[in-house]
Amino acid sequence: MLRRRPAAPKAGPSKTAAHASRPVPTSTPTATVAGFDKHAQSIDDPASTWVVVNKPRPLNPPDYVPLSLVYPEVTYVNRQPMRPEVAEALVAMFHAGKAEAGLDFSVQSAYRSFESQTDVYNDDAARNGAAYADTDTARPGHSEHQTGLAVDISAVPAKCSLDACFAHTPQGEWLAANAWRFGFLLRYPADKVAVTGFTFEPWHFRYVGVPLATQLKSTNVTTLEEFFGVPGGTEYH
């Protein structure tokens, strides 16, 4: 999440019209495959790989810092660390993409501290206004990057980095189809802006672990908000 946007936003459908046609978060529990325990991990503890953080659900504490962060042996655009379990899964995913499809990837960004996220948000707000920044940049204390579980991925050679057109690159298409195998979720789908609260980000992948990623795939649920029946949406609380 959560990129620095150019000074002028791209033209396109209004967000109001787009949100009106998209589903809203639901508190109704979703179906699960037999044997899966939706309560096996906390969705409130920021140390949990299942934590749900969004606009109405800030991190607690808001300045949370993961206990352990590492730098896997991968290509970086911005050299930022991630949690060990994320690093292990990411390396396996990058290797599979190379072996199966001949594709190369890089880490655009990963962990950002409360202070770093403050800088990113303030920069976006200064360039485009706070209302616009709130559509694509999380406020500090509300960012998945602060958990150490989120990775922004780009193509090598670079093409459509941090842009919606990444979805149509070979790397973007392969990740969308295969990331779940390695425990990752494409966190901000194009058709769930009203649920997640953020614009489509085909480069932003959130580690949730293979069991939950497989469950989401099996039940055809694409957001954590809908799966766990917790608040989401476009407004900060």
C-alpha cells in the first residue's frame, strides 16, 4: 500500500460511483471448509499473521514494531525488511515464478515504521490533498506495512510499478493466480474498494499463511473483512 502518487491523479470513473456498485463489509460469517478453525489466531493482535488492520481497525498499539525483521536474498527497489515467515514464503514464491514461468520480481517496499508511514502519508496529502491521499495511502497506525506482513512487488525489468496496469503484466498475472499457494493474499482487489477502503493495488500482497490463504481460495472470499466478518470501508473511525 501505499505508494507516493504523482502530483495529478489519473482521470477515470469517480470514486463515488465506483463505491456505490461495490459490496460493503458484512458481519455475516462466511462458509468454511470443514476442519478450518477461524479462531485459531487473533485478528486483533498485530503480532498475529491474521491481524486485520484497515481504516476502522487501527493497530494496537498504533506504533507497533514487529519483534523480528529480516532481509531475504531477493532483488529490492527500496531495501526494506519483513518478518521472517514472510521472507521465507516470498523467496519460495519468487523462485517458483522463475522456475514455472521464467519471471523475475523485486520487492518495491515491505516494512515501514509508524514514523516512515507518517512521512509517506504526509507526502501524498501534501501533493494531492488529504481526501485523495486517504484513497490510496494508509494513515500511520492503520497500515499493513507496519505489521511487517505486507510486500509491494514489482516486475524485473520494471513495468507498471505501483500502477494498476501491473495486473496485466506477466508478473502481475502470475502472482494473482499463484500467490495463495505461498500464503499470500492480493489484499486490495479491484471490485472490493468499498470493503477494503483502498484503491485497487495489484502489487500489494499480504502474508496470511498457507492455511488461511488456501481457505480463502477454496471459499472464493477475497477480503479479510468479509471472511472474518469485521468492519471495513472507506471511512476512518
